[in-house]
Amino acid sequence: MNNVILVDKLDNKIGICEKLKAHKERKLHRAFSIFIFNSKGELLLQQRAKKKYHSGGLWINTVCSHPEPNLDILISAKNRLKEEMGFTTEVKELFSFIYKSDYKNRLTEYEFDHVFFGLYEKNPKPNSDEVMDYKWMKLENIKKDINDNPNNYTSWFKIILENNNFILQIQNYFKLQPTSKSFENYIRLGYEYNSIKKITSEQEMLLKQISKIDDSILILDDIIDESELRNGKPCLYKQEGVQKAIISSEILKSEAINSLFELMKISKTSQKNQLEISKKINEFFKNIYLGEQIDLELGLLDNFQDNQINKYFKMVSLFTGGHIKFGLEIGQLLTNNDIDLNLSDVAISLGIIRQICDDFNDYFNKHHEPFGDFIIKSNRLPELLFKKNKGNRNNILKYLEKNDYSKARKIILNSKIRKELYNFCNKELKKINKIKTKFNYETIIENFEEILSKK
């Protein structure tokens, strides 16, 4: 007999009931919904078999079912994924919710639903008794299709996609830039610094959309740097080709700017400040592209030249410093108050410290792949200092060919270079401490002493 677990509204087990009876008598029972994504951010959907007891032929997320009464829900979820879609992968629970939905055959889904998330790159091998068809789709395309064809999808799937918690968690996972270093975060911090009001949930959702600016920039940055990986996943241009990646970057940029204009509207930003924000966003992108130009110039030079370190800091001030500076300024302008120009100076120094730490971390597989920037000759600060001190690049490459990253790190990140990196960061910190501002920069600054001591 196929039984389900009856629960109260806190998900405490209160009994066992035959599945069909539970659906006929509208009894609250435990369930799970699995959402499997690939590295492109596409969700694996299934079309339910026609013979299912309800909602046959409709599209849902990857798998929906009920845990077995005497089995842990996580194990039940993984078992059912294998039974229906023919593969296994690790999944984790994101959240849970209660929903009730009535159907024409006098059955009711009244479930305490646990939502699971996982990753898988291959196509499934679905069980034809359970699944008619499958497809991979981006969330935004699914939402559009639901809007155009709502009767093609199950009720509970549509409810989950309307859950802001779910959407935010998925968006955060697939963002190329960590939230703490995102443009949205700097706008948020600028807004909260200049306003007594807290960010509303509506504003927060738009900020998440504005973070697409970061993805747009990093897609192009990966193309220019010829990077292989980003956050452990193949770069977009490696998956889709350069032309498609550039188009995707422009689309993300456009969507982010549209969200920024919508944010100005709901924030009741004055016309004067809206115009100023428009100027700021244009200046921001100009600085990003100027920084990319200098980055390209640095990569063309094999031998160390005296002006390279100055060029590096010019590039970082435009790119990373500008990322923080313009985010904070836009956030302040949203509140209809003036910009704290001292804070803008602080932002440039914070950007320099952040970039030095990011470049250092690149040797520890934090950004792309181990020694990614070194291999493609990006001439980041550690390598420039290594060349300045007459270091032999070929010796490093020999160890990298043997995958001996530890030995390679000991040579290039020797005590002298670590000290120089520390001194550069400390110099910027001293600049910051001389500037008068009420902003708590400790919410942004990297702990460079700890990072640069990493072995």
C-alpha cells in the first residue's frame, strides 16, 4: 500500500494514511519538490505521465513526490530522483511551505512541501511510466511561458516560482560575483548610510536584479582574460561561444539598468538625482571599459617595466575601486541626499585592497582555476613584483605542469613579495584612516593581514 506521512502545521508527524485517501479527505501530509539545475542556470523540468492520478500531462520541476513513512526525507528524495529521472546527485533543502490546491477529480493536494536543490550536467534518462518528456529552461523563460500558458503547469510548481525566498537563493547561487562584493551590496550600503529608512522587500528584489551588472561585466572579463573557469564552473563563453556570451552580457546589462530605473521610481528619487544616477551609471561603465583596456595592455608585456605597477593601480582604481565607489554613490543618491565625497575617496582605497587580496587568492583556486591569472599572463600585482625581483617565470610553469601548486606558491608568494603586498594594502588603509567619514568601512574592507598570511 502507498502511504503518506500526515503532519501538523509545524511538520510534526501525526500519523500514516493511504495516499489516495489523504488526497480525497484533504489531509495535510509531507511532500518534497526537487529542483535540479545545470551550470548554465537552467532548470530541469519534467512533463508528468498522462496516467498520473492528477495533473497528468502537465509540466513541473524535476521531481515531486512523498517521502516513505520509515525513511529520511533526504534519502527518499534522492531515491525518487533516481526512480523518475534515472540519475543521482547531491541535493540540499532550501526551505519548506504549506499549500492547498483542489482538482477536478475531487482530489486535493494539501502538502507540507520541502524544496530541494541540486546540480547535474547531463540529460536524464526518465522512467516512461512516470515522465512523458523533459526539458531544460531558464527561470525567466519558464515564468514567461507560465504567464502565456498557465494551464500547462501544475499549481504547486507555480506557487514555488512565486516564492521570493526560492528565487533569491537560486539567484545568489548562480551569481558570478559573491554578494558581499556585488554592485547591489554597495548600492544597499550607500542607501542605508544616507537614509534612516530600511530597504523594503520590493527594493531588495530590484537590487537582486541590478546585480546582473556584475555578471555582465565578468562575462566580458572572462573573455578578455581567456579564463577557463569562474567559481569552479566553465566560463559562459566556453559553454556558448564568444558571440553568444557577449550578447548575453549586453542583455544582462540592459536588464540591470531597467531594474535600476524601476528602483529609482519606487524609491521616489527626485528628477535631479535620477539624472545624476544616470550619469553615474554611464561613468561607471566607462571606467570599467577603460580599466579593461589597461588590463589588456598589461597582459601584452612579457618583461617587467617600471610603469607597469603604476598601470596596475590605475586599472584597479578604475575597475574595482569604481565598482565600490559608484555603487555607494548611487545608493546615496537614491535617498535624495547628497553624496559623501570623502566616502568616494575611501571607496577607491577599499577597491585597491580588495583587488590585491583577490589577486593573491587566485593562487589558491579562489577566483578561477589555480594560478589562472599567472598562466594567462594577466600580470597581476604578485607576478609584477615577482618579475621586478628577477623571478623566473619558467620555474613556476615547470611546477605547474606537475600540478605541484604548493611549491609554485612558495616561490612566487615568498616572504618578500608577501611583505610588499601587505605594505601596499597598509598604505591604502592609512589613507582611509586619514579621511573623515561616518561610514563604517569595516563592513567592506578585506582582512588583508589574514589573507596574505595564507600558506
